[in-house]
Amino acid sequence: MATTETTTSERGLIALPESAARVLIAIGAIATIASTFMSWTYTSDFPGDLTYYGSPAGLQVLDIVAGVLTLLFALTLWNVRGLGWLNPAGATQPVVLAAASAFAVSWFSAIAIAVDLKGLVALEPGAYLAAVGSLVALLGTLALPKPGDTFKDYVTKPDLIPPAAKLAAWVERLVVTAATAVALIVFNYGIGVDPDASETFLGYLLLVVFGAWALLTAGLFDRFAQLNARHKGFATTMAFLAAAVFPFLANNEHNSNLGVNILVVATVALGLNIVVGLTGLLDLGYVAFLGVGAYAAALVSGSEFSRFAGVQFPFWAAMLTGMAASLVFGVLIGAPTLRLRGDYLAIVTLGFGEIFRIAVNNMDGTSGPNLTNGPNGISMIPDLDIFGFNFGAEHDIFGFPLGRFANYFLLMLLITGLVVVVFNRAADSRIGRSWIAIREDETAATAMGINGFRVKLIAFALGASLAGLAGTVSAHVGYSVNPAPYQFAGSVPPNSAFLLAAVVLGGMGTVNGPILGATLLYLLPEKLSFLKEYELLAFGIALVILMRFRPEGIIANRRNQLEFHESDDSDKTVHIPEQGLPDSTVGVTKAGA
């Protein structure tokens, strides 16, 4: 039998036998779950109405999930049959993080109730039991012996994670389907939280952050990525089916509006990802291409405020017009500037973004030519009508009423799917390899025969045209276009800083990264509106923390992940659990892994 570790384990932070620590974790998790079926406060004034026995609601539902997650990870320490998949490496970090999620939700809830209702007297027995139970579970995890190395080794070197058991293809597809359904439920719950119930959304954030962190350190995200890679077409289809189901589940125009705006921003971020993530060009004025596409579509939309009021193109023609206009501007701006590199290119693109905003602001017939109606913009843009389907009217599909924003959400989903296909095809093509070569070392790539200027210009033009495509839909969704949003930075998206943050936060060079980044950056300000003037401060702090601990982004490109972590503890010996690993892998050092 293989040795379980090559270095001696350190004792936990609390001096307790390991068996006692496991019992404490299980008892604390069960107490946390039980507390949610009790009353947490005496009044219904607190969001979610936590006054009932036997009927969990609001923050109590979140605490159930955190308690169950803690209990399941605790049971993996006893090697309970059937739970080995949850913690394949047998690491203690996922158990600690799961317990931390229950502790964070429970204690945040108790503190929020006491603050909102003016004192501890507002707390009922259930809140006290949740606080004590989650604390007991967390203390139990701190008594667990720590391995000689942190689980960061497994995250940065997934080949050290024990291989998963071979499953039938249909079972793997079933796992992908189940994971997609869970992701849809989590997203739908978060977007459905009432903006006035900020306490519930903050509890949701705490659970998602610690829970996802626990699953990440357990290696489940990496295993799911491997399943996606083996069934790429099926996984992509399931993701878009889940997105298509969203407006039927939400059944709420406000949430559908959030969804369509997220897709618009995500599509633009994917175009920027070609320029920044694949080619390595820092573009600080990219939002201008979104504006070019939106204004081009608005001018030919048939709006009475358009300079060409009598002209109304069908949507496919308006879409091509917006793309073509952005493509032309991308080439015109890129041709004289893309010979620059680094900060110089960033300054030029920043200048282009500001020139666009100032130009459309002055094309009102007084300060300049009469084209864009100046600061008033082009309003009263009519809704789309494609093959007799009026996107502005409510439609009944399979018994579900779909309103205006739900209609545009489904249209934008199709366009996002088209952009994803273009991104994947471009990234895997010969030109895509050239982009990556330019990003890694332009001098070396040029020496190997790559025409750097031509390759960068293609990336710039393609990214611009994809932004213009999204702009054609955004013009119709918002009924109007005006110069205000098309700036470098601002509290309201989209703007260039917001788009760049979505790419960097989500993960440069990936498909899912910018989509996730755009979702988070658009959804969080909407739900955390109570921060008001401190919103940008909180956003900045969150970005700093993320870049400190995960500089490669939430969904990391494998190459970037290795580059960021290649020097982390390179001379340490890796602790490799016994589960499922052959003897030859035990005692591998990181330097030779």
C-alpha cells in the first residue's frame, strides 16, 4: 500500500484528537441545519420573515445549504462510501472552507438581525443555535491536522489530483447536466433576490464565495472542466439550454432586463478578450466600438429622431450595418496605431474612446454636423420585428408569458452563441495561434515570420465588429442611444474600465471568463445598491483582493495559471493522499512534477 504522505503532518491550531475534531464538525453542522427550522427573530420586519418554526426562508435557506455542505465534507473525513468524489484528494482545506461558509452566513445573519432590529433582544433561539453550531463546526476544523503542504499545490498542478474513476459516457453527460442545473438554480436564486433585501443577498454572496472556494480546493472544478473537455459540444449545448430556460424561470421583466444587459456586456467583453486576452493589446477605448454599432443601428432604425428618419432597415441589415461601421472604425484606428506597443498603445486607444464620445456629443447641427442629435441622442427607437415576431409585445410560449425583455434576452442569447463560436474558431485557427505568439513575445513571433502588424489589425477589427454587433441589439433594448455611457470609467456600465475588468476578473483568454466577469460586475452593483457612493470603493477593494489571491482570474486559462504560480514554493515536497494514486506518484516534488 502506498504511504499516505511524505512529510510529517503538523498539528491543528487547536489541540484536540482528530476523532474528536471530526465529531465536533458533524455536530456543529447538524446543529446549524436544525437551527433553520426554528424561529430566528420575533418580527417579520427583517427580510425573509424568519419568525416561523419548520418553514425556513431567506437567510435560513442559505444556512441549510452551508450546513449540508459542511456535513458532507465532514463525512469525507470518515471515508464514507459514495462521498469520495466530493473530496478526491482527502484535503482538509475544503472542510475548513465549508465550515467557514456556515459560520459566515450564521453570524452575519445574527448580527444583521441585531443591527436592523436594534439589539440582541430581537434574536430568537434559532439564531443562537445557528451561531453556536457553526462556531463549533469551525473550531472542529481548526483542530484537524494540517498536511505538510497547502492544497494550492493541487490547484496549480491538477495532474497531482487523484484521477477520477472511469464512468460511462452517458453518466458523464448526466453529471454535466446536473452541474449545469445547479449553476442555473444558484444564478436564478441570486438574481431573484429582492434589491431591498440586501441582507439576504450579502448572505448569498458569502455562501457562494466560501462554497465555491471549498469546491475549488477539493478539485471538483478541475474534474468538471475535464468532463467538459471530453464532452465539449454537449456541455456547450447544455449551457445555452440552461440560459434559454432562465426567462421562463425568472418570469419577471426586471430580471429579464438584467439578463439581456448582462449578455450585451458579456458579448462585448468576449470581443475585447480577442484583443486583450489572446493578442495581449491593452485597449482602453473599446466601448467606443459598442457605441459606433449602437449609433449606426439607431440611424437606420426608423426613429423619428434619426438624421435619416425615413430609413428603416430590417434587423439583419441593421446588424450588418452596425458591424461594418465598427469594423471600419477599428481598421481606421488600428492601422496607424497598432505599430505602437504597451502603454503607448493604451494611451492612443484611450484617446480614441474620448474622441468618439466628444464627437457624438457635438454632432447636433450646432457645434458640428447634424448626425447624432448631440447629448440628447437618438430616442424612440422602435422595437424589432423579425418574421412577424414583435419583440416589444408579450408572447405566450408553452403557457409561459414572455415580455419584451425576455424576447430580447433570447435574441441576445443567439447572438452570444454566435460570438462564442467565432471566438472558439478564431482562437483555434492559425491566426489564433499567431495572436497567442504575439501576446507571448512579439519580437520572437516576428522573427519567426509572423506579420505582427497584420495579425494585430485583424484582431482589432474582429473585436470591434463583435462589439458593433452587440451594439445593434442594445440600441433597440434601451429605446435610445446617447453619449453618456461611452466613456472610459463610470459608475454605470458599460464603459471601457468595466469591460476590461470583466475580462481580467473572469479570466483572460477564456470563453467562460468574460461571461462570468460581466455577470458579476453587472449583477453586484444592482443588488448592492445600498452601498451608494461607496459602491466603487467596494468594487476596487474586491478587485485588489482577487488579483492578490487569484491573478489569473476566476476561470483561469491554463497557460496563465502556470505562469502566475510557476515560482510558488517550487522546491517543496508535495503531500499526496493515498486515495487512488499509484505508488510511483508518491513523494513527487513540485520541481519535478
